[in-house]
Amino acid sequence: MYSPLKHIAVSGSPFERGAQYGETLRHDIRDFLSDHVARINIVRRDPLTLKEALSMADSYIPHIEACTPQLAEEIKGLAQGAGISYREGMLLQLRREIIAAGLECTAFACFSQEGHAVIAQNVDLAGRLTDLGMILEVRTPGEEPDLLMYTHVGLIGYLGINSLGLGIGLNMVLSPGWRAGVPPYLLIRHLLHQPTLEACKREIGRIRRASSRNLLMTDGRRLLNVEMTVDNEHVLEDRFLVHTNHYLHEEFKRCDLVSPGTSTYPRLERTKDKLRQYGNSPAVWQIEELLAYHESGPGSLCVHQDGNPRKVATVASVIMEPAEGRMRVCKGYPCRDPFYVYRFERRRMA
């Protein structure tokens, strides 16, 4: 079936998977890296030279290698396959930390009218990244789960599902103390290799995080919301979860850097209101309708670019049904562009 997104599958050892990724998208990766330093300078107010950006990335590398050594090997392979340096391969994983603060993404988790656990979100990013969106299928050796992810050219992690029925989505929250560590995009990739939600929770506690994020997670039976600063995390479990870009846990509200006047608050309320109208168990077409929701004020879920690349716009929408091994992805604005279905191709779901 036609897909507007690049869809590649990699297999073998971590290094081999990275090398296949890098070789397949060699020209795209190199073009992206040379475009305003991986488009970091399109968004960042204080531009960096490539040398300066690489120097900033250097402090993260020991933590990535220590906490997630297999991912470091995969990045080495990606660099070799793409014909770039290892440091440049790492820089592609660390764009978000180098760009720094900004509000991104609306996400929710629920059980659909069909009875499936669903994580759905709009991927809202600055820097004109729509054309860099892609589907990455990772075929692992032995009994490890396979992975199916939506990500961006040069990035080995973002959001997705595994063949054991786990799914993870994300959105930005802002707290103090960002530091050298493992960026959340790589943390999510690492978590997707885990067999259970409990294993994911242990790894979240173990790994030194570089920045704050919120994760929505499911194993097909349970729905979890994990709010994180760099040092702490709080887990909420419910049958119906909505998150935008401000902290919900009382302890974290004291360190929240989000301004009260931003769109995160009306987006949260609009999403909750619409889901209640669907009885908190929407059909898939209603989830698509919700992700495409517009209003004249700041409560719109589908966010359009106004010509300023520093401002956030919806670059994709993703609906994950991990227990069914299925992702529906829209490239671009869900109010006008279609969703396409992606599934695991190699093995049956566990």
C-alpha cells in the first residue's frame, strides 16, 4: 500500500541495524545534518556552529554509552552507514536537548469502542520537520521484541510499539535541571526493548535522564502516565488519561516552568471534553476526528504553521494499538491528510 512516509526495516545486531539505517538513508541524513546544523539553528535563538553543537553533545555521550550501550552501538553503526562521524550521529539524537525549552504535543490514552488500548497523539514540533517523519521497523534477534516506531530521519528513537504489546507516546513538560544524560527519545527506544511495564518502570528509575518528559504507556491491559523531571518520576494509572505540556502531579506543579497563559491548559480541557462526548471509549474514526480538532483560540489540537519555523506545528498524528500490533499515522495535518496503517511484517504478535 502507498505510504507517504519512508518505511525502512533493519535487523541483526545493534551495530548492523544502525549501519543498515545509515546506508538506506545516507543522503537524507547527510542533507539534514548540513541544513542549519540539523535544523537546530532554525529553532534555536542563539545559533551554533557544527563544532559548537558537537562540543555540547560530547558531555552526553558517556552517559548514553554507560546506560544504554546497545543504543550507542547502533548509533556507531548509523554513523558508519551514513558516512558521518560518531559525534555527528550522537548529535542527531540530542537535537531536542540542544534546542532547549518549548511546548510540544497533545496525547491521550483510553480503551477504544472496539475494546483496544490506544495511545494517540499529535506530534507537534518546530523546525519544519514534517518531511523528515518516517516509520522504522526494528527486527531483533532471538526472543527480543520487534519494534515499530514513528521517528525522524537520523533519530533511532521517538515513539512506538513493540511486538509484545507495549506502546509508548510522549509529550514535553518543562522542569529545571536539564543536564547531560540520556535524552528521552533514546530512553523511549530503550523502553520499547523491555518485555513489561514493570521492567519499563525499573529502567526509568535506573537511567540518568537528560531532560524532562511525560510518557503515556500501555501493555494492552493497563494505561500509565509517567511524569518525569530529570531526577524524579510519578506514575498515574487510570482507564482514561490525557496529557499536554504541564505537570498534573501536585509535587511537580511546584517546579513547573510552563506559563499559565500557554495553550497547554485549554488543550487539556478540550481533549477531555471531546473524549467525554465519546463516552471515554471512542471509535478509531472519532480519535482521528479529535486529533484534527480546531477552534479559533489556543485550544486547537491540530496546530498549523503560520510561516514562522520557530513556532510549533503538527507534523504528524499517531494512533497506536500495541496489543494489535498496529499504528495509524498521518503525515502532516490530520484535519486534511489521511491516516495510513502500519503493522509488524516479520512475526505474529505475542
